[in-house]
Amino acid sequence: MKVAVVKLSAMGDIVHAMVALQFIKQKYPNIQIDWVVEKAFAEILQNNPHIDHILTVELKAIKKNKLAIFKEIKRVKEYAKANYDLVIDAQGLLKSAIVAKLLGKKIAGFNRNSIREKIASWFYNIGVDIDYAANTIDRNAKVLGEPLGVEITPQMILNKKPFLFFKESEIYKSYLSSDKKNVIFVIGSTWESRNYPKEKFAALADMLQENVLIVWGNDEERAKAEWIAKNSTFATVMPKLNLNELKAFIANADLVIGNDTGPTHMAWGLNIPSITIFGPTPVSRVYQTPINRVVKSASKVNPYKLNKQDFSIREIEAEKIAAMANELLGK
């Protein structure tokens, strides 16, 4: 059987969906699974033995150049020549549904009551029913597993094997300490209201007194990282890492502490201890485990309508995160 999964972005969403693959492959060892993804995120999927082919698109380029749509349609139609038995749209957006429609005739996705952009459900032959407010990882597991007759239970997910794969890299190894615990700070995200304050990250580094290593993805985040390092003798700014290097780096960490964003979720995918800091987004985006913990601000979140002006994350005390971190570090 040939299956195409459409999950275009973003980093954390892709990670949350990937967990399903190991269980699908357990039931169908010979199934072919291809994954359609935005080119910028393709490296997250690379080296994964559960994925046969990574098929990239550049739909975001259409925003800058409307004529690029013809190039992308042609590209997806080329992919469709693989004659997929089933296409699963795990994204649930109009653009992902259109990609799925171009890829094959038998298409599965969230049904009308389970999806953000309801128009996307019109493109599917098979509708998967699960509350839009349900845990994000459970939603991904169900939309990928159910059309294939694979039941993926919460207990199976809790017992998962690490599912992010990488080629070893030397770039980060000189930054790791053999005397102190290696703690990665993930300080950025897509919205400013999701970002824990740099002042409190610096205070947290001082409280932990471990080898704190800060990752960043753009110039603004690098400036924040440099500020933290300047204001804490325990913090060091990492060089720019690509996604393969980031996976490898996180896999060698003792703890990851960060905002609700892709690199923090990578720790969960690698079975590395983590603390995810939540403000305007729901904690139902992650699985809480003995080693993967969350800290949430006092604000109430409506998962159907997120409030980008909710800056309550700034009110979370660094002491609360430090206490949790010390517990995870066995101190």
C-alpha cells in the first residue's frame, strides 16, 4: 500500500504528527509512507526510517509571487504519479486539502466538526471525528491511524520510542559540559506573547547554575540570546544550527526549557526531559509525562480562538520553573 501524508508545517505540528508513524509501521511493515512538507521543514523528517520519500513544496512562496502556484501544482501532480492508495491530510487547511486532492482520489482528513477550516472537509472521502479542542498529539495520531485501521492509544504514545533521527554533527559538541548538566533554552516562538521574558530566562540560568546553552532561529532571537548571556555567567549563545544539528544537539541535552514552539517539542519526540512554558496557547498541545512537564500562566485559553494579546506568560515566576528543572535534573 502507498500512502501520502500531507502535513506541511509548522515544526511542532510536524513533530506531533510523526509519532504515529512507528505504530503504523508496526502493523504494516511493508507500507510505503511518503510525506508532503514545506521545503523549510523537510529536514525534520530526514533520516526517519518510517518515511520512504519526503516530498517538498513551497506554497509559502505563492504569497510573494502568485504565479508560483502553477509551478507548485505541476510539482504536486508529478508526485501524484506514484498512484497513492490513500492520501491523508493531517493539516486540515484549505491549502493542504487542495494538495491532497491533487495527489489522489481516496482522501482522509478531519470531518467538518473536527476541523478549523471547515471547507477543507469537503475534499475528503473519509472523515475522522475528534474534538478540535482535544490534545493535539491525539488528534494527529487519530487522523493518521484511523483511516488505516490502526488504533493508537494514549498509553502507546506514552510508551513511544524516540522518533526524530539525525546525522551526528560536531558543531555543538565543544559546547557540552562533562561537569555540569547541559540545559538548552528555547527562547523564541512565532508570537511575542508566547515568549517568556529574557530577563526571567537570565534569572532562571542563575538559579540553575548549570551549563545553559541558548538556541535561536533569527536575528531578533539571537539578540535576546546575547542579552541573556551578557546578564548571566551561566548562559552561552549557540551558533546557528540547522534542523539536523538541532535534533542532534537536543538529543545530547539533559533538559530543554522553552516556549511552546518546535524545538521544545523536539525534546518530547527524542524522549529528552523538557519544560514547556505556556501563556496564550493550551497545554493540550503536548503530552505531560514524568520527564516532559509544563508550566502554564494563570490565563484561560479558548482553543477555538487564541488571544495573541495574552501576555500572561510574563507573570510566571522563574523560581517555579527552576524548582521543576532541579527535580528533572535530579538535584
